[in-house]
Amino acid sequence: MKLTIREIAKMAGVSPGTVSKVINQTGSISPNTIQKVKKIIEDTGYQPSFSAKALATKKSNMIGLIYAGEVHVEFNHPFFNQVINVFKNTVGQLGYDILVFSNQAFNIGKEDYVARAKHYQLDGCLIIAGENIGETIHQLDQSDIPTVAVDLKLTGERSSYVMTDNHKISRQVVEYFYLNGIRKLAFIGGQEDSVISNVRKDSFVQSMKDFGMDLRKEWIKYGNYFEQSGYEKMKEMLQAEGKPDAVFAVSDMMALGAMKAIKEAGLSVPRDIKVVGCDDIEACRYSEPSLATVKQDQIKIGRLSANMLHDLINERKVQKSVLVDPELIIRNSSEI
């Protein structure tokens, strides 16, 4: 039969609170009492329950991982996978476990992340953001629960966020081609209502204007981050009159699809059309030709998210936001 903390306390002739303090090494207790309680715990093989520890310390050492909104790429996508793995390993070293929230209704017939976090006595939450974020995420942001988001701006007093500087992503691509004499550029974005994709699109358009480059509406297309959409949108461009000298796709998967369409049209990458993607997934190194890309620093994003959340939990001062610089990586697909 599994013993309870009350039974251990009775055997030791002390209160349950004293046993909790011995287990969690808190409070002022005499050495004799500590020794007596520890001996009973050792002799009985008592294992304190998770809830008993959490009740005594007011901390569960648990982090809630929330996939929020409509996510247009799978969470086994290399970008998300790397960020989450780095976050998981970092918070693990800091002493936390992770509870992954499903996207199902909770208790009262609707999503309520604040209620979930309090129910499980979570110390804090990490949000991996998609599109069309629901009101319950904003309620979590404005609550007293420490929260960090990836790719979503938060404003709460106990919230922070991390994201790549998306303006710089497109700016770097346009500037690279401008400096190398390429003027006719095309753009393949995510869904037309995608917040992150539209930041990159707006920066692309503005950068093209700043450099006085040939901006054509028929060369701005919207896909869905997956390879097939990049393939289809590139085919549409190639069927129209004239063709771009280069194309920038806001995900590597779409860029790989675009390269397939270019090859099927009997054209060469990079001789006829140069291609640049975004994210720097591992497949970029092994495509033919190898894919140029704008690298998002997933390792840095994951580590920053973990450490910022840890500091918020421990009521340390944390920056409201961190924008991580991207890096343009030139490979064969964009060589001049």
C-alpha cells in the first residue's frame, strides 16, 4: 500500500508540513527532526507524489508547451522541430519537464489555457504560434502566468517573445541580388493572410522599391509553405509572358518545389533562374543544386526562449522581445 505524507508525519510524530519541509529542504527544522523524518522515509521507501511536492514548494517544475492558432506547417517541420528540441533540452538542464497541450476543449467546453496552466500548477508556458490566434492565448498573455512565445508578439507584464527579424530576411535577399546585377525578382509567400509571410512580403516589396528594381505583381504569389505549392506557383509564373531572373520563397520547402518546376520547364538553376529559400533545413545541403537560403537560428531561438521563460518564472528582469538576426547562406542555386 502506498503511504501518504500524513502517514509519514504520524510515524515521525510531526506535522505533514514538517515532512514537506524536510523533503523539499525548506524552512527551519532541527537536525534531529530532519534525521528522524529522513530515516522513516528511507525505511518505508516513501516516494512523495508530484502534487505533494508542488503543494509544498508552490512550483511544479513543469512547463506547458502550446501550439496556438492555425499552423500552416506540420510540427515535424525541421524548423519547429529544431526550436522545440533545443528548448526541451535547455529547460531540462534548468530542471523542468514539459507538458504538451492538445488542441482540444478543456473542462468547460472551450479552450482555456489559463485554467489549464493553473489546473496543472504549471510554472510557465511556451507558445509556438500559428495564424489566427484565439482570444484564450491573449488571456494567457495578460495573466500572471510567465509566458514566452515564438513568432508571436506578447504584451503582458509577465510575457516576452522571440522571433527572427523578418524584415531583414527579405532585405538581405533583395540586397544580395541587387549587388550582383540581378534586377527581376519574384516572391513566393505563405498564405495571403499569414502574418509572418506578409511581413516578409512587405519588406521584399519595399526593398525592391528602395533599390529601384523591376517589381511585377504577377511575380508575387502565395503558397502554403509546402513543396507542392512552390511547384505550382513557379509553374504559373513560367506560363506567363517573361520570366524572373531569381525567385525568393519564404520557406525552403516551397523553394525546392520551385526548383522542380524550373527544371521541368527545361530551364537551369541557377543559370536561367536563381532560387533562394528560407529556414536552412537540412535538405538544402543535399538538393541538386544545393539550395541557397536565409538561415533562421533555431538553436538561438530555442535557447533564448528557455532562458527567458526561466527568468520570468524566477521574477528576474527580462527583455520584452528579442529579434534574432537571420543569415543569408549562398549555395549553388543562387550563384552568380
